[in-house]
Amino acid sequence: MLRIDAAELMVVRLPLRFRFETSFGVQTEKVVPLLVLHGDGVQGLAEGTMEFAPMYREETIAGGLHLLREVFLPRVLGRTFANPQELEGALGGFRGNRMARAMVEMAAWDLWARMLNVPLGTLLGGTRTSVEVGVSLGIQADQAATVDVVRRHVEQGYRRLKLKIKPGWDVQPVRATREAFPDIRLTVDANSAYTLADSGRVRALDDFDLTYIEQPLAWDDLVDHAELQRRVLTPLCLDESVASAQDARKGLALGAGRVINVKVARVGGHAEARRVHDVAQAFGVPVWCGGMLESGVGRAHNIHLSTLPNFTLPGDTSSASRYWATDVINEPLEAEDGLMQVPTGAGIGVSLNREFIGQVAELHEEMRP
């Protein structure tokens, strides 16, 4: 049984080791909400991926913390559940806010796995001991800088290179990269920056043998993506617009894409992420695990999820040292030759660096029933 006795909420601010630019803007740091659930002398960990402002999706850190304190955690603290899936009964009646709900659900999965003394990936149905790793590269100053940063990561062994693009910065960096590296697995990510009026610009990317074009159109759209997919040869990959298994089913039935990026927090947690995985598998569509510049807690969750069988494309689970001089966990999560080893041990297999968190935490609250 899964007993949840108490919770800790923390917020830390981590400086990125590089300037990360996307169609949303420029990011130089990451504010990371962390949740610890306590039960039977064991701790379960999770990380929130909502942001300061509603850029990626509609959720924000401030709104998420409010809901955790006032709505979600009071409904699970002091209660006993048969398993983490039962939390859906306590949390599933609320609309949206999947990233905040996911913090509770993911921490519960980790807590339960640690109680059972098994790896989280095993509980989810995964079998791999390592997963293929790609890397997401922000918009660079010019084409030469783009080729240079791609070269560095090719030399590090990453098995998929993803370039962030936006209108006015798309064909140029992709052409330069493909000319320099004709054989690498290359993708692009637009983060919803285009419309159907830009179909010609998107179609021009067909010339560069891309594995997929990620979320070119609106964050909440499936219909226009289906129309765009009819106009281009390159598979479209759905990201922001898939918030549930039902979204995945509708998108694939419409022909809105041929690949799905599964971000566990975006869809509300591991149970729904597994359903998205299963829907895509039923359609014969591959999935991969996307990243949100997570610290080691979220990265470890992503790695365990990626052990499921239909995660057949490299995910955004690159080495933590790319992002942080010091991580919030004690264990190093480092890729080698394009492979990330799945953390061993119970649950997600990592522990909090409490000393470091104590130095940088902007918030630390404890909650009981």
C-alpha cells in the first residue's frame, strides 16, 4: 500500500551553463520546483516543469505552487492508496494544470517504487538498462556557430541532433548543418512558431532529410497540423498539442503527425504518459522522451520512462553536466557514446543533494495532513 504522510515543497534557481535561445526567447537560468513525498520512512521525488510565465503551455510556477498547497496535496496527504494509479481518483477531476498534478503523481510513483525496492522503469513496464540520447541545441548567432556547436556534440557521440528554429532562422542553419554533416540524424523544433501561411517555408525543409519537424504550428492545434502534414513529406512530431492519450489518438487519427514527443509532466504523469505510449504504439508511430531543461530529478524520471518499448527514437536526456555546474542530486547522469545508463536502485535511483539545495533554495515548506 502507498501511504503519503507528509510533503516538502522546494524551489531552486539554477544558472544554465549556456545561453539557450528558442522561438520563445532566451533563457539563462531555470527555476525548478521540487516535491518530496514522505511515507513509511521513504521519500519519493518529483520536479515541476511549469515556467515563470505561460510560454510553453498555460501553466506557471506561481499557479502550480498555489494548487499544490491548497488543492492537490491536501487531497493525498494522510491517505493510503493501493498504487499510484489510484491518485487519479483524488486528482483527476480537476481541469488542466497537468504539470502541477504530475508533480504529485510522479513523486508517488517514485515513493511506491522505493517502497517495493524496484526501479521505476520496471514498474512502468520498461526493460532497457540504457537509452539512446539526443541533444537539443538552441538558436545560435550565425550559421558558422551552429555548425560549430553541432560538431562538438557529434564528437560527444549524441545520436540525434535537434536544432531550434523560428521564422527567418530555419532553412539557413539546417542547410549549413546538413552540408557539414550529411549522415547525422537531424531534426528541428519550431515550438509553435509557424502558421499554415508558412507552409512553403516548412516544405523547404523537406530537402534536408530530417527525421521529423517538431511542433511547427500552434500549441493547442491538431487540425492545421493535419493539413500541413499533407503538404510536406517530412514527418511532423507533435509535442505541445498532445496533453493526453485522447489528444494522441485524435492527432494520429487526423494524420496530424507521424511521431510523438512524450513529456511526462505535460501529460499529467507516468500513468498518462504510458497511455500515450500505448496509443502511439497501436498506430505504429514511434515516440521519444522530450526534455524541459530538467534538473537531475526530472531527468531521472525521463530516463526511466524511456525504457518502455516504443521509445525507439533518441530522447532529450543528454548529460546533466551540459546544463548545470552543480545539480540538485548526488548521482551524475552522464551520457557516453550516445547512451544514458538507467540509474540503478529503487525508484528513480537518485537522491537529493540536500546540502546544495539548502544553499540555493528560494522556498522550502513542509506540509502534513
